[in-house]
Amino acid sequence: MSLLDPGMNLTLRPMRYPDFYEKYRAAIRNTWTVEEVDLHSDLADLDRLSPAERHLVQRLVAFFATGDTIVANNLVLNLYRHINSPEGRLYLSRQLFEEAVHVQFYLTLLDTYMPDHEEREQAFAAVEHIPSIRRKAEFCFRWIDSAMGLDRLESRDDRRQFLLNLICFAACIEGLFFYGAFAYVYFLRSRGLLNGLASGTNWVFRDESAHMDFAFSVVETVRAEEPDLFDDELAEDVRRMLAEAVDAETAFAEDLLQGGVSGMTVADMRSYLEHVADRRLAQLGMAPVYGSANPFGFMELQDVQELSNFFERRVSAYQVAVTGSVSFDEDF
């Protein structure tokens, strides 16, 4: 029996994929709420921003307003339907809750940062009228929608299409688009700006890292069960997908930084995105394409509250209900 076999396995004992269940339990231990984040401390900083920095922040929160909704829709309409593991579906159910918390966080962010009603409406409609955000959304829909019509993964082509959806979801949307967004947040924090935004982003960053960890675990499980799916054609599609994602996120950087933001350039952001893309390829067992170094020292050295270097050590802070710890091996 394979993880992608059609149907809806309901048997939790004996447990076929205990690692998925442990990821679910780890996620429960790391519960947080939007009410714990103090965004009002950022209001004075917003008045201090230069016009170019204000443009960056407005574009960034406009992307946040729609990004996690795209992720949540894919969870419900694609991943939950086809990952045939009850313990895996437990994790996806928990992830859906976390995506809802992220959406609430970004809703609160926009309400706090943009008191003007018309500005908020424009931000929530960013996919329709901001070309750089629309380009990213169209990329997401093009790769994700290709699996929307799959009721059951009956054939090899069906499973391959689902894998491309999952890899796009993990490596490009959560693993590249959001990582690019986090870089802007931590750049601002490195300058002593918008600490409330950075505080909430710490939680989101941690969640997204766990989401990627789960998705790549699913990919590795499928690779072990059905290695023939991972052929040269799939690898070429993945490389093309990531290259498109890097280009789309670079176009977003050109938009955000068009006014000239001191300390951050489009060239540096492009290098950072290439660095992250190579890490995603490595997680997929593929050779790097770009060979770019991470140009952002603040992403390497940033002391993000209890999360400083949390990808390289075990963290037990910020846990509720159950004792234990969670480890991640992803870096900035």
C-alpha cells in the first residue's frame, strides 16, 4: 500500500506513518494566538518610515493578505484529499488551523497599519490590481490548479501531477515566497523598526518551517514507496518551477524596492532567493542550480527572541499543554 493510493484509509492502528503523527503532536505543543502579538508598538515606527520604506511595507502586507489563503485552499482541495494516511490528515487539519491563525494575524496587521478603509480594500484586492502580486498568484494557480481536477490518483501521471503540486506548495510558495517576505520583515527589524511585526512573524516563520518539513517528509515517503515517479522529467519540471518562482519573487522585489531602500538592493534579494532555491533543491535530493551565497547577514545573525538559531538547536520555549521539544534543521 502506498501513501498516494486512492481512497481514504481510516486505520490509525497499526500506525503506518508514526512520524506524521509526531509532527502533529509537535505542532499542538506550539500553539499561539494573534492576541499575544502587540502590533500597536509599531504605530510610531510607521510615522518614521521614509516614503520608499512605507511603499515596501504596504506592498508586503498586501501580499500577506492573500498568500496564506492560497495555501489554505490548496490544503483543503488537494492535499487532504490525496494524502492517504489518517495520521497525515491529522497534521493537515492542524496546519489548516495554523493557516487560519496566520490569516487572522495578517487581517489584524492590515487593520492596524492601514486605518484608512479604502487603503485596506486595495490591499485585500492586491491580486487584482498590483501586477507583482498578481504574477505570484498566477504562478501559484498555474501549478496548483493542474491537480484540482484529480478526484483520484489512479495513474502514474496523476501521482506525478500531485507531486508537482506538493513540491510547488512546499518549495516555492511556503519555502520561497514567504521566505522572501520574512527577509523584508527581519531587515526592517535589524534597523530597529516594526518589532511588533517581527514578533508575530517569528511565530509564522516557525509554523511555515514545520509545514515545509511535513511536506518534504511526504515527498520522501513517496520517493521510498514509488521511486519510479522521480525521473529526469520530474526533476526538470521542478527546476523550471523554482526558476519561475525566483523570477516572480525578484519582480516583487523590484516593486517593493523601487523607491530605493537604504541597505537592501534587488540584486541582494535575488542572490538570497537563489540561495534559498538551492536549499529547496537540496531538500529534494537535487543538485543546486545557482550557487549563490546568502548576502543578508541579519538573516544569519538576527536574534529573533527565543528563535535565535532555532533551526540549529532544539527549542522548548513557546509550548503549551504538552511537554516536549521540536527541532528544525532549516536555516535562514
